[in-house]
Amino acid sequence: AQKVTQAQTEISVVEKEDVTLDCVYETRDTTYYLFWYKQPPSGELVFLIRRNSFDEQNEISGRYSWNFQKSTSSFNFTITASQVVDSAVYFCALKTGNEKLTFGTGTRLTIIP
Amino acid sequence: DGGITQSPKYLFRKEGQNVTLSCEQNLNHDAMYWYRQDPGQGLRLIYYSQIVNDFQKGDIAEGYSVSREKKESFPLTVTSAQKNPTAFYLCASSMTQGFRENTEAFFGQGTRLTVV
């Protein structure tokens, strides 16, 4: 069985604060992929980042950064200097060898001006 | 333009009727997926398909059926056996993991189904 847990249901921060969204996953596969998606109010899911199980290197893209730690089965997402446009629901997802793609329950992020 | 098309965007049906949601992709992806999203909830996997003429049940397949007769198409039928069909339905496709990179899923814009 595979599972993705996003324990933070809702987070609110004041604009320009940093915020970290947590993601913990479970799988017995040794080869797998992790993803983060953003869902703005329009409803369509926007892909943010992909990580495979062989690459634990952290990644930074502008104000976004991701921390992948296999030892704790976590793939956390940090937004630095948050902006109002970052307000959305963020989903973490896990894809295993049989192509099954499982999502967490999402974290609703609200940036207060 | 390459992408995934779901139609219609809004769909209304009477209780007890079957309804089919369309999903078409021109990305040449082998894998396709159907998810259900309820208000304030995450995405729950209904069915997925790795290849033409093959598909697997997801976590909430009861009351739904699918077919995969063509690579480009993965229609979802919501049957009268589905007790709470009103929801937002999202279709996605992706390359398979034989390709080490570019395995992320691309999503359609969704179909909002309301059963009255």
C-alpha cells in the first residue's frame, strides 16, 4: 500500500513570511517519484516539482525550495518571502512502479496581505 | 496545442441516471487517471490505466466504470450505483516510468458533476 500524509490542513501567514508545507509518504517500492502540485481557485492542478527516489538533492527554484529526506520519508516544500499569489491548495503526490499516483489531502495556504 | 481536454466543464444529471465524462489527451502518454475531489478534500483515485486495453481500480472505484480502447481516450462512467456522485472530477495523464524523467501527471480542467 502507498500513502501520502499532509498533516497541515490549513496554514495562514502574513505576506513576506516564510512557510513550510510538510509531506510524509509511505511505500514499499524502492523506485518511486514524488511531486508537488498547486491548485489555485480555478481548480486546475499546476505541476511544481518532481523528485525520484534516487536523487535526494534538494532543489531551489526562485522563492520555492524542496527538502527530500528518505530517512524520514519526507518531501517538504518551503516558500520564502510569501506573496498573496501563493495562496492556493498545495498537494504532495507519490507515484510507484505500477504507475499508481496517490495524492495527499492537501494543505490550504492563505497569505494575508 | 498539446494537452488534456475534459468535457463538459459542468454537468447536471438526475439521480439514477448513468453519466459519462470525457477525457482526451494528445500528449502521447501511456498512463491515464481519474480522480474525484469533494469540497475541501484531496484527490482520491478512482481508476487508472497504464496502457491501452488495461486499467486498475483505484481507492474508490465502486460505482464507477472506465474503458481504454484508445491511447488518447479514457472515459469515466458514473453509474447509478455511486451513492454520492456530486463532485469535481479530474482526469490526468503521464508518461510511464520507463522514462526516468518527465513522469509528472498533466491535468485537465475538470468536470463539475451535480446530481439532483
